[in-house]
Amino acid sequence: MKLLTRFELAAKNKTEPPVLLRNGFNELAKSNPNTHQRRNALAPIENIQREIGSRALRL
């Protein structure tokens, strides 16, 4: 999965981050433990979760 920055995520509408999060979890599920694919799946998931959380605080 492509690394998504907080800046990129802030530009998305409210329906896109949950879809991206699901895709990230699917990539994570397909990856093997202790591989670079797994690390590459975890980084965008963390950013997406932070963005979703920050949007919830703004409401």
C-alpha cells in the first residue's frame, strides 16, 4: 500500500479514509510477519487512524 501522509488524508472527503483503512487492513492481512510489506502496510494504517480520530475531535 502506498504511504499516505496526513496532508494527503486531510484533503480526502469524509467517506474515503474508512475505505482506505479497510484496504490497508486487507494488505496487512496478506503480509507475512516481520517483512517490509507488513511495515509498509502499517504506516498508512496509523496515519489513516490518526486522521479519522482528529476529524472526530473536530465535530
